[in-house]
Amino acid sequence: MHQRILILDYGSQVTQLIARRVREAGVYCELHPGDVTDEFLRGQLAQGLKGVILSGSHASAYEEDSLKVPPAVFDLGVPVLGICYGMQAMAQQLGGEVSNADHREFGYAEVRARGHTKLLNGIEDFSTPEGHGMLKVWMSHGDQVTRLPDGFKVMASTDSCPIAGMADEARGFYAVQFHPEVTHTVQGQALLNRFVLEICGCVGDWNMPNYVEEAVARIREQVGDDEVILGLSGGVDSSVAAALIHKAIGDRLTCVFVDHGLLRLDEGKQVMKTFAENMGVKIIHVDASSQFMGKLSGVTDPEAKRKIIGKEFVEVFQSESGKLKQAKWLAQGTIYPDVIESAGAKTGKAVAIKSHHNVGGLPDTLNLKLLEPLRELFKDEVRKLGVALGLPHGMVYRHPFPGPGLGVRILGEVKTEYADLLRRADAIFIEELHNHIDKASNLSWYDLTSQAFAVFLPVKSVGVMGDGRTYDYVVALRAVQTTDFMTADWAPLPYPLLAKVSSRIINEVRGINRVVYDVSSKPPATIEWE
Ligand code: XMP
């Protein structure tokens, strides 16, 4: 059993970042809704609970209907860290006062550390001529604590927010008005490390290479002598799940790899090479491309295309898995953000912009038990686990690829001819992103972008090549930088890189005579074009 930190979520956009930072400190943590019961909290003590973090929120702590911190948090006997709303709720509930501030603070701020608390002692970005330690932080609040609860002292302040941090060190209660979890708070990781490792006393027993053995043992215990099926897509999550389960139960795992004909260049071959040839994983490779193309013929509406691809995928998978009579389990590469999001989706607040399809969306009618060995991991942990399991670096650090594949990158009707042209153009773009190294960071532009791909536009434009006129298709290049894929900026790719990609595509891919670069951010555009 791992020591754990519990993060109670009051609805801030950045709560997940707290969890990622705690994990980066080498400490296991779980994120739960802010209104869990006292009973649940007390039960956590037997699960190795070492501390609690209260997240931010849009709400005001002094409003009647705002979410309250469960009272047990303050008598569990473990340290508590309140962040933003978490600080205000702590103050309000322990007898202090919170008011609407005269000066709202959003964005960069400089905070002066005070009172030599264990949390901030020795952590600073610079010091003033008078010798005060200063922190560069990110603030986002309209309310602030205006009176300390009994037993607390001021831990940090700014000119407009005299109580920007508070502490009751005897009880191990700390709170900050700013957000240590965002990278704009320069010492944020140092502060969270200090809290979980020194104040909560966690030993830092959470890391991916060690997790392999633990996860293998758990899968063996869960599955016993049964057989397992897994839908392999070539993406990071299903690949790492396959490698992990294969390590645990060997050839009692069968993977079903459905090639819908909308994969990237040579992707099918690569998946077979890595898993079947190199690792000896049993794979059923279903080439269903003509079936998918048939169903997509004549369909131009993006949502209709997505639905067809999703439905067809499930049918093909179901008929293949139905042949594996021995299998009792269906393995999926569900990861922790999916778990958190589907819990959040139950509140009905999410708005569907696009219907998402992925291998995880298989129906209950398969009558199989679910095996989800990555359920507690974040994406960066899944990648580290993949490396620890020996998967190729390039596969594990690949940009994400949508379930409907090139189907949402060929605008309008999907045709094999278009898919073939797009695959070749896309491969050239990706190759050049790898080839171009940014001197300042020494990273390739592939690593400097979060997702990059080519989009096929089924319009023709006039060009000239040699002595002749051409009348061919257009390809758009898309490259974005993002941390959460909810918002994204178009990537400022260097002109020489764009020039090289454009000239290679036009010269090497006959049928394309024009390349354009997409300079739209999300929002208002989305990352994919459909
Ligand atoms: P959008 O286009 O909504 O994309 O800005 C955000 C991220 O989601 C990916 N995406 C999908 N992934 N199934 C998936 O597994 C889908 O149907 C799907 N649609 C979009 C997209 O590639 C980007 O990373």
C-alpha cells in the first residue's frame, strides 16, 4: 500500500494539476469531490492517508450554498493545505472571515513570505533590499481572507492582499491564496514537495519502474487463470496496457487490432512489428478497411462520419472477440483523467462539441468483465510506465491520434484515394518536425508541439510545375501547443521548416500542388478540422 494524499475538488479548472504535481513529487494521490463524507475521509486513514489538499473554485466561501469542506478534514490529525478557495473555505469554517476584495487579482503577482513557516522557509525567487523573501506566483481571486481564524498567523502577503497565506503550524494547517500547482508559480513544485514530503512526511514511494511489479501482481490476482481480450489501437494507452498485461499473463492475452483504413502511414505494420514480432504478443490483425470505406461512401457530415466509424468499429471488434470463447475479461487503456472526467460528466455539466469515439467506448453487451490497469495513472505516468516496460520511445511519446483517425482529417467524403495522399503528406510533415531542432531548447519541433498533422482539403487549385499547368488538391498543416487539449495555440513553426515541408509534399506527393498552414487557435477553432 502506498502512502497517499487526498485532493478534494471544489471545481477549479486546474485541480488536476495539483494531482500531477503531487505525483511528480513521488507521492500517490487521489482526487475526490469536495463533498465526500466524513466516514469516507476517516476510512482513508487506514489506506495510508498522510495529508489533504483543498482545491480552488469559482464559488465564494461565504455564500450559503457554497460547497463546505467536510468537518472531518480538520480533525483527522493529518496536515491540510488549502489553495485559493480552499484557503478561504478553511478560514471561513474555522472561525475567520472572508470578504469580497476591493482589488481582484488575476495573473502574475509577487508575494512576500512571512512568519518563517515550515512551508515557505527558504523557498523564494528573490529577496528585497530589506531582505524579505519574495515569490513569483499566479493569482486568480475576487475574494480574500480578511480575518484569521484562531491559532493562525500570516504566512504570506501582497500589497492588495494582506493575508495571501496563513498557517496554524501546531495543527499542520497551511493555506495559500495563490496557485502553486500552475507553472507560472515558479516555486510551486518546491512548495508542494515541501508540503507532501516534509510536512506530511511522505517517503516518496511512487514511481513507474517500481510500479510495474505491483501492477503485474495486481493483474495476476484479478484475472486468475482467465483469458483477456484487448482492443489495440496503436495509441499510447492501449499499447502500454497491452505490454503490461502481456507481462502479467503472457499468451492468455489476445489483442484485436482493427485497421479501419484510416491509420497513419505504415502504422499497422509498426504495431504488428512491435507487439507481434518483438514482444510475442498474440494479435488478431483485422483489415477492415474496405468495409469501413464502403460504409463511409457518400457520407459528408462530420458527425455522421464519426458515428459510422464508431459503430462499425464496435461491430468488427465484437465479431472478432466473439470468436474468443475463453475470454472473460475485456482490457481497456482507461487512464485517470478519463476516470475523473466521466465522474464529472455525471453532473451533466459537460457540453458535447464532438462525439468522441475511442477503443474505450465498447458496449456492455460483450458480457466481459472490465480490466483497466492504467485507471490510476496520468498520461505522463503511462508514458514512463511504457518506457519501463521496454516499449520504443517513439511509440510512447507519439502525439495523440483520434479514434476516427484520418476520417476526421479528410474533409467531407472519405475516399481511399484521399486517405493515401494524406498519409504520405502527413508522414513528410512529421518526419521534418523530427528533423528540425530548435537551437534554444535543443528539442525537435515534434517534441515542441503537442499535436501536428496534415488535413486533406477536397478542393482543387491551379498550379504550375515544370512547363505544365496542374490542377490538384490542397493540404493544410496543423500544429498546436497545449497542455490539456481543451485550449490550444497554433505553433509558431519556423519558416524554413514550413518551406521544406511544403516543397517536399508538392514534389513527392503527386496530386497535391498547394500546402497551407493553419493559424487558428482553440477556441474558437478546434484542433481537428472535423
Ligand atoms: P478537438 O478537435 O476537439 O480535439 O479540439 C481535442 C483532442 O481530442 C482528439 N480527438 C479525439 N480523440 N477520439 C479520440 O480518441 C475522437 O473521436 C477524437 N476527436 C478528437 C484530438 O485529436 C485532439 O487531441
